[in-house]
Amino acid sequence: MTGFLTVERMAAGVGEWTAVALAGRRVRLEPLRIGHAEDLMPVLNDAPLHTFTGGMPADLEQLRARFARQVVGQSPDGTQGWLNWLVRGEHAEALGTVQATISVVDGEPVAEVAWVIGTAHQSRGYAQEAAAVMVTWLRQAGARTVIAHVHPEHGASNAVARVLGLGPTATVLDGEVRWQA
């Protein structure tokens, strides 16, 4: 992977985790900023994108407000670290987002990951590559457990989870299967 940043030490507490710029062969991950709402609005303002996740597309102000909450870097109670990235393609176009929620369980960091690639950019391997870049970095930073929650009928996201080395478990939460490695 080109432009991949190496983590010098393992992060333990959730406050020690910070999203950094990452790059793969065809994608760049930029730490999310409120200003990215304008770039992502056309990508995320798509009803079919919400088929498996629920909800409706947000307007620009709602998207800015969501990003303002996410870029804080941790939950209000400080028990979770929030890492969010904008995914850009090889022509610098916004493709979607990837994110990781970091918790510490039994002294070890656990990363719950998710990915969203706009429908216009799907079926090209961008989700797999972006999620793999993020998960590789998370593992280098010390996350030994990686979890994703995927709707059982979302074939593409199930495939991404497999590429990440995750396996489905018997746990189902809000209609989504917990995948874990």
C-alpha cells in the first residue's frame, strides 16, 4: 500500500486514537472534517444507499451536524474513540466513508468498523480496499479484535467482511449479523 503510515506504538486508551491520513492503491482516507459534508452530500444523498442501514438521506445541515459530532473523536462519556474518514478515489472524487469505534475490553482495544460507498461507486472494490486499509492500520495500532455488523441480505458488505478476515457469529443486533475476527 502506498502512503501507508506506520504506527509507532500500540494505542491503549480510547483517547489515544486519532484518525490519520491513509492510502491504498486506489483510495485515500482523509480524517473526516465538517467541511467534507459538501463533498459527501451528493454521494450520501441517495435513498437506495439506506436500503440495509435504514433511515433517510440527510440534508446538508444535518450532514454537517452529524460530522460535527463525529469529529470530536470520542463519545460524550469518553468510553469510545470515534475514528471517521472520507474515502476518495484515484481522481480525488468523494466515494464514501469508513469508520471505527474503539472500545477497551479487558484492557485490549476493540474496533467496530463500518463502511459506506455511494451507489454510483459500488461494485468496483472501493469498499474492500478502503476498509482493508483502515483495518490494517487499526491492527497495527493494537486492535486485535475487529467487529462489523452487516445485514444478512447485503451480499456486497458480507463480501467486504470476509475480505477483512471476519467471520459471521450467531449474534444478531438490530437485524444485523455480528462479524468478528
